Amino acid sequence: MRFRIPLTRRSILISGLVLGMAACAGTARAQQPLKVAAVHASPVENAWNSRLHDALRAAADEGIITYEFSEGVSATDYARALRDYAEKGNQLIVGEAYAIEREARQVARDYPDTAFLMGSSGEPQGDNFGVFGTWNHDAAYLAGMLAGALTRSGTVGSVGAMPIPEINMLINAFAAGVKEVRPDAKHQVSFIGTFFDPPKAREASFALIDSGADILFGERIGTADAARERGVRAVGSLTDYTSRYPDTVFANAVWNFRSILDAAVRDVNAGKTTGNNYTPFSLLKEGGNDIVYVKGVAPAEAEAAMEAKREAIKAGTFVTPITTTPPS
């Protein structure tokens, strides 16, 4: 015996089947990881690049993205590397445009269907060139408050790569935190002229110690090594150095790139423009940076004052000063 399904009912069933298949297809597409590449100018063990690399690897481990990268790419090869990854069909390319702004922006113009997320001091460009800055100045200010309470000589020092706005802002925020607690403190600064040269940062740190600094803010890798050798304390930047230097590094201004990455990935997946400034996702209140410190090193009252300031930053009742001029 055969049963005949009325035409209207068959139409409903077929429509429902088509819609169901479309929904399944949409779900499958949504679950496809985004194809992402990164071009690192320095080795990925460099503090700044390690934060990008770790966030990208974590997102890949979670199945949100696929990830491939190049490291130690020179400025002369950088645009070529960006083009190679765009030609391979990567949907999002992460990198740093500080030394090659014009070249990176030209690549983005040549590949309008590829999203670029670049560390940059400039503005976004078009629909596909997004920028971000390394804003861990909230945490640097908090670390400075602890340093101001700990310094015995009244002199602290900072070792930075070069006086570009993001680094100036970070070092100035550390100094401001120190002076909130110790207004008469002296702050000395040394720039090494490159983003990755641990021996050079070490030598610059020795010079600051010889000038009286008993606490060093290490914006560059190599600072904590000098501090450990000379028996002074240090503050780490970008990543947590306390386990590597347990008796030297007592606080870290940690930066979390993941909040920036997640925002850009959401925009690409949603088909939205990525020609945005993603820097605000670096703020402490967005989870983009925070202080990690060893409790009990600074006096209890200094820690309490710092934690109160941290809560004020999170609540928006205190805004960490942003000063991008070179520190004096």
C-alpha cells in the first residue's frame, strides 16, 4: 500500500529539509577555524612577540584558528612575507608595522579581501588594515607603586628598546607609579636602539645600577639578568618573569594579546570591517593587561594601596596617565 503525501505537506517538508540543511551548513561554516598567519620581526622568544605567539597558539589549540608563522623576518623581507601569506589564502595576518608602515599598508591595499592586524603607531586604513598598541601601562603604573615603596636608594631605572610612543607611555607610567609613592625618587632611562638584543640590554642595565638604581624596569629582555648579577630587584614587562628570576623579579606588567586577537577574529568571522583600532582591548578593565607580583616583598600597606588603585582602574574611577613623549 502506498501513501500519498498531500502537495502542501510535501512542500512544507521539503522546505523544512532545505532550511535544516542550510542551518547545518551554516553551523559547519561557523565551526571552521579561521586561517591565520603571523609575521614576527623578532624571534618568538622575544617578550613582545611571545605574547602574540602564545595567544595565537592557544587559539589554535582551542580550534578557533589555524596558525602558521615566520620569525626573525627582516624589514627588507617583511612585505614579501605578508604577501606570501595572503597568497596562501590566510584570512587574517598578524604582525608589526612599526619599521615598515608604508610597505605593510601597501600590501593591505593590494589584498583587500585579507584582514591585517598590525602593531602600529598609526591609524587604521580602509576596511582591512587594523592596528593595535601594546598598552600595558596600567600594570606598569601599579608595578611602579610597589617599586616606589621598595627602593632604598630612591633611584630606579628603566631599559627600553627605543623612544617610540608605546614604549615611552609604558616607561612614563612606571615612573608615575613610582612617584605617587615616592615623589622625590629619581628615574633614569636607557634605550638600546633595537627590539631584541639581550646582551645590549644587560650592559645598559649595568650602567643604570652603577648610577645608583636599585630597582630596574625591564622593558627589554636582558634587564633581569643584570639585576640578578648585581643583587638588585627588577620589574618585568609583557610576560611573567617571576619563575625565571625568583629572587630578582618581584612584579610584572603583563600584557595579554588574546583580548585583541579575539576581537579581530570575531569581526572577520562576522564579515565586519577590520580597519579598526583594537588598542582599547589592551586596557586592564578589558583584561588586556594586569600586574602579576610576588606578595610579601613590598610592605603590606604598599600592596594594599596598589590593589586599591587597581580596583579603581578596573572601575574607571582612575585613568592611568598616558604620556607618549620620550621620558626625561
